[in-house]
Amino acid sequence: MTCLFIQIRCKPGTTYEVADNIALREIHSELYSTSGAYDLLLKLYVPDGEDVGKYVNDNLLTIPNIERTFTTQTYRAF
């Protein structure tokens, strides 16, 4: 599995709606509300054999009111 951390900026006033939609899709490991340039921090695992970009596009970026994302992919180093 590939672990991703995705910061999500929502259109103003829609953060709770976006978070609810993410929760309903059950794709996340953890989901947090954050302060700063982004509204939400999502941790998810992409299943082995799945294309990371396609998985994110198909399962997350189809949610309405997501304005911008910043993705960090992790690697097993130890």
C-alpha cells in the first residue's frame, strides 16, 4: 500500500460538507481539520496495484467544493 497525506483547500463555507463526503466514501485512514493555507488534512492508503494519480482523481477529486490539494507521497525508508 502507498501512504499519502493530502492537504485540501475547500471553497469558503464548505469544509464540513467536503469532510462529510470524504467520510462517506470511507477512503481515509485519518481526517483532520487544520488551520493555515489548507482546511483539511487527509491520510489515505492507496491499495497495491492501483495507480496513485487515478485513485486520487477517481475517489477524492470528484467531491464538490474542493478548490485545491497538495499531496505528499510517503516511502518506506526503514
